[in-house]
Amino acid sequence: MSILLDASSRVIVQGITGREGTFHTEQMMAMGTKVVGGTSPGKGGTTHLGVPVFNTVADAVKATGANASGIFVPPPFAADAIMEAAASGIFVPPPFAADAIMEAAASGIGLIVCITEGIPIQEMINVKDFLRGYPAARLIGANCPGLITPGVAKIGIIPQNITSAGHVGLVSRSGTLTYEVASALSASGMGQSTIVGIGGDPVLGLTFRDVIELFEQDPATTHLVVIGEIGGTDEEHAAELLGRGSRLKTVAFISGRTAPEGKRMGHAGAIISGNRGTAKSKEEAFRKAGVAVAETTDEIVGLLR
Amino acid sequence: MKLLEYQAKEVLASLGIAIPPGKVARTPDDAAAACAELGPVAVKAQVPVGGRGKAGGIKLARTPDEARAAAAQIIGMDIKGFKVPLVYCESALEIEREIYLGFTVDRDARANILMLSAKGGMEIEQVAEESPESIARLYPNPWRGPLDFELNQLVFEAGLGEFSRPLTSLIKKLYRAIPELDAVTAEINPLVVTKSGEVIAGDAKLEVDENSAWRHKDLEQRYGGVLEGDPYEVEAKKRGLTYVALDGEIGIIGNGAGLCMSTLDLVQRAGGKAANFCDIGGGAKAEVVQSALAVILMNPRVRGVLMNVFGGITRGDEVAKGLVAARDNLKMQLPLVVRLSGTREAEGRKILKENGIEPGANAWEAAQKIVELTRVRA
């Protein structure tokens, strides 16, 4: 079992013919993800990587029954694609990414994964408002590595060779830090049910809370690792949820303990404003909720056992 | 991009918001001339941080000589790490009352929040803590912006009904900064109602989203070079690197923002201090590694470099070869510790070792090693 993504997910890739889209679609297919098609405006009717290419997400959904999408498009185009798909992996460059998100949602896609980094905040605020009209559509990202259910399927760019199937749910704002932890878990025999990278932007689709609620309902998930970072208060909200009672054995880790105030640490969302969004406040929130806090990533596996 | 006060006011003026008469002065003589033209002025340091008044960055001048003396003191001053590049000389207002008006991104709500309060002139964070009920709030629909009746409600809720007309019109103008400029924060505090009943922006803060910089190249051109940035940050930006200057002595390179941040944390835990944050992204391509290393080595405070690369699909032996070449090309003499993982990581470590670069078995060990090596040399 898993959350969000399983063997029955029918995935399309928005931006499938681009360089990134092509490379990662091949990786997704190589691990058995059911990629049923892709979109690339103007290339409808052609075939790419052995699957049909459509001009629009609506066409792709009608022809293939897709319910998930990955967006690999450039930023100013990506917000719109999320609104058109339902389970769509979006690999579109940023100028088009916001549009790609909306296209996905409006076309009935249920799971929309947007990898694109650099979508303007105001475009994402528009997207979030648009998505209220499509309550069945769940957005992951943007600016995220996507998600993977080890051994079954993935949408995005998480390398499958560092993952293994098992019972640990992993949710994170970071990319490589997620890989690092997944790799350590796999090396010590603790497989993962699903790994979800929610992204490093200030305005995101699914939050820690949303993903943790899904893990709570997944009988195959018994343990949970939450990898947060400075900025915002999503970690605090997740801690509050876990503090109300959870069946999952959980370890949290926060990066950015030594980050200075007011400096953006790589991710657009990783910034301490005044005294808000500090690692200390997040760690305290988790401790207060009875969740073990790892001081380094090396401690995570030990604390989780 | 955070604009300076005079820049933010120029932008507000372009949106149709009234600002006091003022002039930018780059030299004491400019300030004297501004005062001769405008009469008594406040000579204000232009830095992108609050608290400049307390730091001695705002002085009143009644005569050109006073303005000259004030500017001579303020220009070049250091305020919270920023060297004051110029002053803004502005006419004083006849204040009847002070209001707070601003918007920002409410990350929890994933929306813009407009805030209006009759308690102007104080830090809004302080007002929010002491009397949250005195701040009226509105979350406008992002597609259509605030409607007239919503703004009217906001104004009355803030207890400012007597200024309903001018305020409603002014808030609409300020809100245009969102769709037109991709602003993520704008604040007019205080918004001054003068004795003659005009509503004027007493101060202004404006921050524009860096993700939208490509849409607003004019802003960057007009205002980008005014502040003297950290020289290494400037150089890194030219090279397309994600780099943040810090005040320690150990240079850091990591791939991925989260990994890089956690590397800084490990260095501090091991007793050292990072000189920078530098995220080279996935893949760790040889030319990017060399470019990052070159910028880090320009900083004379750097006594050693720690590189933390998690490979995943990336091949460890290729990263190692690229790194050795980069070190040799740059003739780097300082200690270099590398934590490398990924496919073929054992081969990668062997290459590093053969070439005199310390491989760390894991990130924590690598952090301890670089701290130890830089301490010995100190």
C-alpha cells in the first residue's frame, strides 16, 4: 500500500517532449510507472517514448483515462498546466508552469505534480485559488522532486535506486536531503511506503499536514519521517496535528538551524522573517507534540527504530 | 528584491499615490542643494532594513548647511551591515494622524492579505501582538482584486470610516503593485493624513518577487546597482550560482538547498562557522563545481572548503574527477574535504584520496574533519 500513487495510477507528462520531460519520463517508465501519454502543444498525434502525445490535457484525459500528471514546463507556463490535468506529472519550464497546473485541474486530473522551480508567488496564489474550484485535484509542488512509491511508480525526479519498498512514510520540503534520508533508510533495511517531496516554495500545493493525514490513513505506513526547513509555519501545523494523537512512530528533522535572519537559503520559501520561521520554533513544536527530533540526518534511522 | 525607501516611493508615485516632495542626494552638496530647494527636510539613510532612525540614520535639517553636515555623517555609515549609498532629503509633513496600510503574502493562507490599522507609525508586528483587534484584514480574490464594498468594509472595520473615500481609492492604487509589479510585500507606514486633509505616504516598503524578475527588468536596471552588495554574492550571481554570504571561515558547496543548509548546521555543530551557502543544484557538473569553488576562494577569510554532494543517479567517480581538475585549475592550496555519495562512490573516494583530497565517510564526519583542518592552520 501507499498514498497518492500506486500501480493503478494512469500518468501523463505535461512537457513530455522537452529534454527534462523526456529524460525523467524514461526513468518513470523504467520502474514500471504506467505512463499513458503526454502533452506538448502542436505535437498532438505524434508518439514519443512509445506513448501518444496530445495537444491538450483534456485530449489526453479523454483518450487515455489519465488521472495523474507530472508537469515539466518552464515557470510562467506551469501554473496553468496544473489547472488542466488530474493525475499529471508536470515537467514544464516556469513561464508556462502555473498555466500547466490549472490546465491539469480543469481537465479532471486528480494528482498533479509540478517539478518546475521559479514560479512567481503571485501566480501560485492564483493557482491555489483556482484549485478551490476543483476539490478533487491534489497538487504536489511546485519546486519539488515529486513522489515515489518504491518498486511501483513515481512522478518526478526522485532516483528509484536509493529507495526500497516498506513501511516508512517520508515527507519533505527538500530534494537532495530527501534522497539522503531515503538512502540511509534503505541501507538500514527500513523501506518506504511513499516518499513525497512537497517543495521549497512559500506557496505550495499539499502541505505537511495534508500528506501526514494521508499517511495516517494508510495501513501500510507505520513510521513517519518529516524533513522540514526554516521559513513559514507548516512544520508547526504538522506538529500540532501529530500532537493530537498519531499511530505513526515519527521522527522530525529541520534544516537551517544556523541560517541568518532575512536571507533566502536557496529555496524561495526558506527564509526567516523577524523571529518567525526559525528552526528552533519548529523543533520545539515537534518536541511538544511528543515527536522525536533528530539533530543530524545521521540520527534519523536510529531514532526511528 | 527589496527596494529602498526612495525607490519604493517613486514606484508608489507611478501608481498614483501622493508622496512628500523629496530629492535623492549622493553627496553632502546634493543634500544642501535639496534643502535650499525644498526648505526644512529630513535627511534619511537609504538602507533596506528597519531601525535606521535608532542607528542615527535620520536627521532633521533646517538649513542647507545642516543638510550638508547631516548627509556627510550619514552617507557611508554602516547600518546593520549595509553601507549607506545615498540619502533621501524629504520635506516634513504637517501630520494630523498616522495610519498603517500594507499587504503581504500570508503563507499559511496561501493568499495575499491586506491590512489596515488606525495605529500607524508603529511596527505592525508590535500592533499585531498588543492589539490584534485594531488591524482590519482582507484576503482579496487574487483574480479580480479587492472590490469596492470589501474595501469600504475594511476601512470602517479599522475605524477609519471618515476617510473612506480617499482610503478606498488609495488602497486600490497600492494593490496594483501585485498584478503590475509582482510585489510580495508593500507597506505604507505611516500613511499620513495631513492637517489640510491630504493622504500621503510617509514611508514606503516594497519587495518584488525574485521569481518574476524577468518580467521587470526595468526595476533591476533602475535600482539594482544602488546598494553595494557583498562582492562574492555579486560575482556568484553573474555566474548563475545560488550563493549567500555568511560570516565564517569555512567555504561550503552542496547540491540542493536543504542539503546545503544542513551542511552549514553540521559545520557549526562541529565547532566551525560557514563562510557561505552555495547550492550547485543536481548533477554536480564539473564546470559548475569549478565556478563555485572559484568564487568561494576569492574570499580571503576562507580557510578551507567542505563540499557535500549527494549523487543519487550522479556518478561519484565523475564528480571526483571534475573536482580534482577544478582544484588543480584553480591551484587551490587550502584544505578541501569532500563528502560524496551516489553510484560508484567508492571509486570516487579512491580518486579523491589519490589526489590528496580528504573524503568524509558521511556528512558529519566530513564536517568535523574540515573544522579540525582549518583549526590547525589558524
